[in-house]
Amino acid sequence: MKRFVAIWLSVLLFSTAFAVGGGEETKPQWADSLRSVHRYTEAVKQRTIFKNQSEAKRLLQEAIEADSAFAPAYFELSAYHLADNPEEALRYARRAYRLDSANKWYHRQYGQTLLYLQRYDEALPVFRSLLDREKDPDLYRILAALYEQAGQPFSAIIVLDSAEVNFGRIPLLSRLKRQLLMATQQTDRAILEAEKLVAEEPYEVEHRVLLAELFAITKQDSLARLHFDRALEIDSTSLSALMALSDYYNARQDYPAMLTVNRRLFAHPEMTKEQKIRQFSLFTTDRSFYRDNYFQINDLASLLAILYPTDPKIVELYANHLIASGELEQALAYYKSHLNDTPPQEEYFLTVIDIESYLERHDSVQLYVKRALDLFPERVELHMAEGNVLYRQNRHAAAIRAYKNSLSYATTDSLRSVIWGQIGDVYHSQSEGEERPSRAKKWAQQSYRAYEKALSFNTDNVLVLNNWAYFLSLEGRDLERALEMAQRVVELTDNNPTYMDTYAWVLFKMGRLEEARKIQQRAVALDGQKSLELLVHYGDILNAEGKRFMAETYWKRALEKGYDKAQIEQRLATPAPEKSKKPAETPTEKP
């Protein structure tokens, strides 16, 4: 309520303004000083005719110098200074009022300047005395708000009751009165006020809704629903009534009924698309709510897709809904149906490519990458996608060419770092598949050069640091550098099991077994024993420490979950090493 009053007082200040004149008000009595009158008249001319504000201010100051009791000049200067120096404006307004306290314009301006400065305690007696001499609905409104601000809501209600006696029922004052009645726990009076409104205008929807909301607040649900129903009988398309009814059912946690009302809201032409998207997002935030009310939420999503068939935001919303529902193929088909939209949307193509890549349909990915590049030849993500599909097809040379081609479209160092990191990964994959040692060594060297290039653009490229550290640990060389990179990755990320595994594996290769075991144990726990590679690595570290029984437990667990049988059998057949700082060579490789 305090916030409402403060905002309302600020708005009111500008709506009542600082205008001089109007109505049948008697003009101010000017001071008997020809020089001051002349300066004042010239100032008004400069302000209104020639729009010369600075000259007008100068002339008003001269008028005051000629006659320090010339109230009209103070009055005008108060309005001039309100924006740039409110305290000075207040000084002028107070001086004008004290010089001529009988002038209602001076009186009002003094009070309104106090409101502008939010000096509500000082404004209260000023407006109280102003109301004694002038009966104006705005003054009742201001005084009631000031009483409420001062923590005197009952006095505010008395003021509003007085206004109703003098002017009859005024909607704005009635609304403020109801808020005060509810704030002071006078719910019966608030309901009575609303019932009077309904009796006076029985076919006014807003009055019915108001009464329904008051009954809802007082837990009189049958009466609340009765008046909601009456409101919708009067106007079944009333947006305010439907929104209020939706809020009512939501507060009662009657979600099926709430979603039924929202079906009508989503079909309503006056509810904006942005409002519908925002509301739908609220329904899909909570997973359990989404699951429990799936069919109704699905109906809302389908309705939006029908109402806005080509709107990109709605296309994304509906596709995301399908994906969240587990209907990946249906989402893919939906996106594909929009690839011919005008104008074409890059994001649709990128999403189709991502889904097809996830489904490992490499030929299809290649097809859509080509279509997309024809439409968006400078889009770097598409050139990278082309490299990705070639990489998955083990067409290493072609993939590297595609990635290097994408560099010419990269606009940031961060993106260049990512691309060089991918080039490094391809070279390393090529080295692993090469049977000739000399060629394998060449590709590995190319890989590390690419990683070096990637880090020159972004020293904290996590993927590059992690992969390079792990590959060095497999080769058993530059382990200090590998450790430095792996440690940096762990610092940059938040408990990522894969990165912790790399860090532990480097420590393992360095013979720092106890440190490696502790980190790997935490990685396995955080991963929930999902990664088979992490289980095998943990077994390897335990085995190197001489904890053979526990090592075999983790190896067998990995085997049960589908790890390569030959590798596990090789480990089981190999005698346990003597406890030492040097780990035994293992055939494990990171995918």
C-alpha cells in the first residue's frame, strides 16, 4: 500500500500540474509597485511569446529586487526551478504562499512542491487547510493518500467517506477506499462497498469481478465463483474477468480449472502474444507440474502453433515443448516443415542439423548443411557444422579443410580458439587411426600445434586444456605441463567429473597415487558411477596403490555396465603390481 500511495502521489503531482489560472478563480492581487509589475509583465511575455526562459527568470528576479513582497514573481520562479533545483522551488513557493495566503493558487503550488520533494509530513497540514477552503475531489484523494502514508488509515477512510457525501461515488476514490478497508481488516465494509457498486450498475463486469475477488480473499469461495460466473455471463470475452478467474483457481491450486481458463485466454485476441509466451513459460518451468498437466499444456502449445504458425518465437516454443515431451522425431519434422518459411530462419536449419547430428544421421546432416550454406554462406556455425559431419564420417582431411575455411568467417578470438581446438581434435583422431608410426607422430604434432594456436586466442579454452593434458598423459611426456593445464581446467569449472578424471589421471601418471585416488573418488561420486571410463580409471589407481580387491570391484562393475571385455580381462589377468610410486602401464584410452 505504501508503494501504491507514493507512486500515485507522484503521478497526481503532474496530472494536477502547476498551471496558473482557469475556472472562476479570482486573479492574484499584484503588489503596488509599477516597476515590479512591469518586470513581471515582461517576464511573462518573454516566456510565453518569445520562449526566452533565461530572460524571463532574470526579469522575475529584478521584480523581486524592486519589491521583495511581490508574490507573483515568487510564484512564477517556483515553477521555473522545480526541475533543476527543487529545494529552491520550495523556497519560492513557500514565500509566495506566506505573502498571500488567501490565494488558492499559491496555496496549491506550495503543497504540490512538497509532494514533489516527497515531504509528506509537511504536506499533510497544507492540504488539510486547503481542503477546508476548497472542495475538490483531487484534494480529498491527496489528503487520504497522505493520511495513509502517515500511518493513519482510519483518518484516510473518513476523508474518503466525506468525499463520497459531497460528490457521490467516484471510481478512483472508491478503489482507494476499498484498499484501505482491506488493509485495516474491515473486509465486511469493503464487500459492502463493492455490493453497492454492483447494485448501482449490475451489468458492469468490473464490479462483479471486484466483488468476486473480495469474496475470494475472505474465503467465501461459493460466492466468489457465483460472481465470476455472473461476470462471464455478462461478457464471456472479458479479458479482465478471465484473468482474475485464472488467478483465483491458481491460488486455490485447482490447476486443471486454471488451465481450462487459460485455454480461453490463449484464444483471446486481446491477450498479446508476448503475454501468452510468458504465461506458457511459467507452466513449463516446474517439471512435476508440466508432467502432471501435460495434456492441457500440450493443448495450449498446439493452440499457439495454430494461432501463430510462422512466428519464430512460437515455432521455438512448440518445438521445445515437443522435445521436452520426448517427441524428438516430431520436433525434427516440425522444424523441417518450417525450413521454407519466408524469410528463411537460420536457427531452424541449425536446430535441424543439431538434432540430425545427435541422431547420427550424417548423410542427412550433410544435406541440410549444404542447403543452409546456400542461403547463409557467411554463417560461421554452418561451416563448423560441415566440419563436424565430416569429422564424424572419419573424413579427416576434408574436416580440417572445412574447419580452416570457417576461420575466415569467425569474428571473435573466442570463436577462433574453438575452431582451432576442433582442428586439433581431428588431427589427434587422425594420429590414433594411423598405423604408420611416423605418420601418427606427424599428426600428433599437428594436433598440438593446433591446440597451441587455440590457446593463443583464448588461454582458458577448457576443452583444449583438458584434451591436451589427457593426451600428454597417455604419451607419458610433458607431465608437468599436463598437470598445469588439468589443474587450470578444474579451477575454471565447477566439479565436472570428466575434467576431474583428467586431473586425477595426470597425477596417476606422475606417480602421485594418493592425490589421484582422492580426486578420482570424488569424480566417480559426482558422476554417480555413470561413466565407465571413470570406474576403470579408479580401479587402475586403486590397483597401483596395492588395493587389488577394490580395484577388481570397480573393473567388474564397469564390465557389467558394458565396458570392453577384453580390456577388463587383461587387467584381471595381470598380476597386481608391487606398491610403488610408478603406476603400471594400462591400455586405457579416453574416448
